[in-house]
Amino acid sequence: VALKGQSIDFGERKPSNLVFLMDVSGSMNNPSKLPLLKKGLQMLASELDGRDRVAIVVYAGAAGLVLPSTSGSNSAQIVSVLENLRAGGSTNGGQGIRLAYDTARANFIEGGVNRVILATDGDFNVGTSSDGDLIRLIQDEAKSGVFLTVLGFGSGNLKDSRMEQIANKGNGAYAYIDSLREARKVLVEEMGGTLETIAKDVKLQIEFNPAEVASFRLIGYENRKLEHQDFKNDKVDAGEIGAGHCVTALYELVPVGVESAEAQVDPLKYQRPVDLDPAALTGEMATVALRYKAPDADTSVQFETVAMDSNLEAEQAGDDFRFAASVASFGMLLRHSKYSGSFTLADVLELAKGSLGPDNGQYRAEFLAMVQVAKGLRR
């Protein structure tokens, strides 16, 4: 199930009021952290113009405003401030976040993009350090129309799941950046999706047709699952979609009539199989329902679409589907999933190589290289 947010032409984008909230604590003193972060934000600054405003807040033992809100046309000044930053000290993340949001609200652009971009290795250890305090602060600020993007850098002490949770509560997105190439992808090529949220609290609910599907399993997204009753509850928070942003969820299905160890259950004593609705006999595989809120709305809207059973062989599926399947299979193998069956890294490579497609940016080729490295490590 794939979703793509509407792309926005760069020339028609909304003006942006951005606050770079940068971790300059001692833990960021590493080539893959602060130096990479500075280069990435310099690339983003070079894409801005006179419609935009940029401020820079840094935090270590204390937080400070090192660049007041400045016109995006003054990229030389923004780049100069970034170049002069150095790492050192402990991490007062909570104080930095407060100052960043205060700065964003003071320069709020009505009808524009108002966003704090938090860049850190996630090592909050001084000040407002409890998850509960941070999340409440970020949720309250999101209600004012200032959203949050979180960028993670480095490895070792990276608090990946925590940072994703913080971004989600701030009506934003989280991205991990480990190279200049990835920084360009997130901050330049995908700038619209990184900065501009077009739908918030996006929820999917899928009903599989029992006449076609004996059992099903969502692959991944363990930290995104909701209870069935939360689908229509607008008070329950969910993920956001940025302009041009793509999201893909994969399900493993066991068709009716195919034996599966997972589907082997004893018959029920007190219940009989329910009568199927006539719609179940029309070849429909599933009904997919989507709910979302506009960025400035509190009430969600819903629409549905039906997926038919097309009876295609796997080899007949499109490049995007087959490549996504190879990525999911790779993840299952890395996690030693019991569901990976007899699939191997060699199978992942074969599936991915046959579905590269145009590969703009060579990102799929980069995935192939990653699988090759993993395959070499397992010898």
C-alpha cells in the first residue's frame, strides 16, 4: 500500500520561517556529526530566497541564539554563522527546544511554513530530559502551527526511536543522515517533503476479504500500529505526510486454500463461520481506507479504495513493488525474522537487480552496494 503526497513546484512553495536548532555538545565532535550537519544546512540555506527567514539556535550546556531571524536571501551570513560553530559541553536539549520555538513564534509567517529543524545525535542528558516533558512541550507548540523536523547524525549513542517519536508528536518527520549524499537528498532534493507538511495524523485501515485472504501480516511498522477503534478517533495522534513524500507499507498474505503454519488453528466451539457478503465474491482483495487532517485542521476526512485480486505472478509486478519487496526482505534477514523462510541475501540481490528501473539519483544502486557488504560480512 503506497501513498504519495502531492508534489509542490519549488517556485510556488510557501514562504518558510525556519529555526535551525543545532546540538553543539561534546558528543557532536565527530566528522559524521557536527561537520556533516553544518554542510547539510549550508546546502539547504543555499536553496532559500527572500521569501524565507532563517534563525539559528545552538545548545550544549546552555542554549543561545547565534543568528536572529534573517532573510533567506542573505545566505552568505547564514553560511558564515554555521561555519563558525564548534562542539563542546554537555547537552541541554530542553532549553534549546524552548528557545527555538520562542524564536519561531516571534517570527511566525501566516499561511507559510513555520518549522523548527532539530539536528542532533539524540543524546539529551541535561535539563528537560524526560520523554514525557519533551513530548508535552512539542505537542503544545505544534498546536500553535510551528511544526518540527528532526535530523539524526552519527552512531553509537543515537537515540533513533526516541527522535522519531519526538518528530511524530511535533507534526513533522525524522530522517537519519550519515553522508553528504543523504544530506543533499533530505535537505535539497526532498526539501518540500522535509519542510512542508500537507497532511497530518494520516491513518490507514485495511479490511482483507476473507473469501480471498486466509491470513495476513504487516511487515514492519511495529511502532506505528493503532488499535482498530483509534482509526476514527481524531484525538489519537498519527504520522504526517510532506509534499512529495512517499510512504509504503507491505503485507504478507496467505491466500485462501493455501496451507500455512501460521493459519493452522483449531475450529471454534461456540461460533460458526459467518456468511459472506456478496461483495466478497466479486474478486475484491481488500478495501483500503485513509483518514487525514489538513495541516491547519482538527477534524479528519476519509476516503476509500478497493484493491482487486489481479492474479499476477510476482515477476509481473512493477519495478517499485518488487524493489520495495527486496528492501523489506533485507530488513527481515538483518533482524533474523522467523518469517524470512528460505530467502537469502543472494535472493535479495537478484530481486533488487531486476527492479532498479530508471533509478534517479542512484539510490537503488546504493542499496545494492549495502546488500553486497552485508553478504560479504556473513561469509
